[in-house]
Amino acid sequence: MKINILSPHIDDAAYCLALTISQCVNSGVPVTIINSFTVTKWTIVYYPGDINEISLLRKKEDADFYKCFQSSVKIINLDLHDAPLRNGYIFQYKPFEPDEWKVVHQLRNYLEKNTDGLLLCPLGIGGHIDHAICREAVMQLYHKIPVLFFEDLPYSNRVGETDIITHVKSLEERLKVEMISRTDGLQNCKINKEQNIRLYKSQINDEICAEIIAHMNHLSGERLWGEAKRIEELNQVLICK
């Protein structure tokens, strides 16, 4: 099996799936990170520089994070413009605009042609428009490629368990499937998640880091959602089940 992770931005895969990635690497499962919206000027703390300089800075932070695994993790940067550069807003408060549908179709076409293996996709909890675009592209391909969904962080820590379940139920209804959850990750991992996600210095602060770690501690790991057959496929290739 190969694992492909659709990360809306540089850092999302790390925040949401650092322990899962570690499990895959330690089990000898090839991992590819597909960073979608990597042209950006967004930072949480002030960094001088133009779009090109900030985009390069974030790619360097990403490369530094994946060095922690001491194994080859393939990184693909699609170099799509992020939401603040495209339209000036971040959170989805209305249906997709025509230009957003164009990005959905562009991402869908890329995934259809280049996804080889199991695809991990954000649930889209929190309403970030870039996360919603990624999820929509995968929803259109769902019955063509194997998919599992992961919980967006830090957003999933800001809503209750009931809200997460309701969100999953809405996806089940649209896709006409039943989903179960898989929670794991604190065993067979060789990284310190809190320490390593802090390598994204331009993107993280103490508050966001605390939210991510609180969600991990609450679950005793990281949680994936999907059809039972897909969960079992993943379980079969991981040493720690």
C-alpha cells in the first residue's frame, strides 16, 4: 500500500497526522504529501518578505519537519494560490464561487491522474475554504479511489464531539456509505508531535500548539474516518494496530 495525504496547506498534514505518518514510516509504508495551496503570504507572526519569499520559507519549514522521520517522505507542492491571495477571505460562508469551482476541478483532475494508493483527505471541519475545496475534489472522486478522512486541526478541537459526528454523518449521507473511526498513533511512533510541529515557526504559536496537543491527548492519538474496508486496509499494513 501507498499512502497519499492531501494537505490543504503546508503544515496541515503535520498538525493532523504527524503520528499517523510516523506509524506509516515505521511500518515501511511509502508516504506522499500533496500540499495544495502553497503560494501564500500568510504567517501567524510577522515575517518580512514577499509572496515568493514567504512561500519558500514555508516549504523549508515543511522540509525540516519531514526530516524528523529519518526516512524518505515524498513532498509534492501543487503551488495553487491560497484563499487570502485568491479572494481575500478564509472561511466559507457561502457556496463556491465560479473561480473556486475551477480550483476544485483542477485539484480533482490532478488527483485522478496521480493518486496511487490510499488517499487521506481533510473532513473540512472548521469551514476553511481551502479545506472545503480539497474535500469537494475528493468527494467527486470518492467512488473511484480509496479514501479515508482526517480531522482538521486546530479546528476540530474547537467544536464538540457531537459536531464532529454530525459532520461525518453529512458526508455519509452524501456518499451513501457508512463510516467508522480509527483512533491510534501513540504507539510505534518515534517523534514528539509537539516538539516537531513547532518547526513551522511562521505558522504556529503556543495557543494553536496547545489546541492540537489537547485534541491528541483527548483521543489518545489521531482519528481517521472511513468505510470499514478502508480502515482494515490501513490496519493490515501498520505494525501497530
